[in-house]
Amino acid sequence: MTAFSMHFCKKIKNLFFALGLLLFVDTAVAAGNSLHIRSANLITFENEVLLNADAEINFSPEMEKAILKGFTFNFLIEFQLISPRQYWFDDEVATTVQQVSLSYHALSRQYIVIRNEQQRTYASLDGAIEDLSVIQDMKVFDKSYVEKDAQYTAALMMRLDHKKLPKALQVEGMGSNDWKMSSQRFEWTPNIFK
């Protein structure tokens, strides 16, 4: 009977250890950076095709501290329109890259988002992240680039531009996940000629 209870206690102990480890890993992942594109679509306005998208962005505590210290973070929004080919490489119809920067101004105590040379200020980091998360009416290509009956694939990615990080953070970022931020490649089949 004693051997059975010892074996049972060991199993319970292992179960609690596994649950604790799982909770720790879940908390560690939640505390890190994340960037996920939730939705994207294309609309036409006169001769231009515009991109609208929505992302979910979370910063790690390390990244929040760096912003408060005055570091500027540059994000790249990369859009591609591809014409799939059956027996050869896909044809790249259009590629557009837009840069958006996020910084903190200590004297005014405001967060600044700069997109297309337009500057917006926010009293909180959450407000600035919300602005950063929304892509609205970004011109990606002219309607003349596409044929009416052709099938296309649109792809969107968003990432932190490591090349524009200060050198100290670039070196630190090589071994740390605190400075790695990149979305998945979000693909869809757009209906450009609605």
C-alpha cells in the first residue's frame, strides 16, 4: 500500500510541475512582442487601388522601456500583388513598402506616430499602438497594372525594421526575442474589379 501511495504522490507532483511549467511558458509568451495581421482588403478609388488592414500588436516590457528612453522604432508594411503561374515562377505585379515610425517625446510626454510624413500624437502608448495597428487607404498600385479577368494573390507583412534600430539594440537583438517582431505572411485573393 505504501508503494502505491508513493507512486501516486510522484504522479501528482509531476502533474503540478508540468502545469506550473505550462503556466510559466504561457506567461512568458504573453509578456513578449507579437504582431499578427487580422484582416486585409483592397478597395479602388478612381484609378488607384488602396489597402486597408488591421493588425494586433503587443510590445514586451523591454520594448516599452526603450520607447520611454527615446528610441524610435520603425516598422515596415510590405505589400505584394502576385499573378500566379501554373508551370513557372509567380509574376510579381506590384510591390509597395511603407515605413511607419513610433517614438516618445519626453518634454511633451506624447507618443508620436509618423506615417507618410503625417505626424499624429497620443497621450498613451496604447493609443499610439492602436494607430500603428490600422492601415487605412495605403496606395499600393494603379488599377492599370491588372487585367479584369485575371486571378491575383495579395500578400501583406508587417515587421520591425532591425536595420534602423540603434546599434546597441541591434547587437542585443541578435540573441533576444525582445527586439524580434514580424507578422505572418497574410495572403488573400482580392476582387479588384467589383
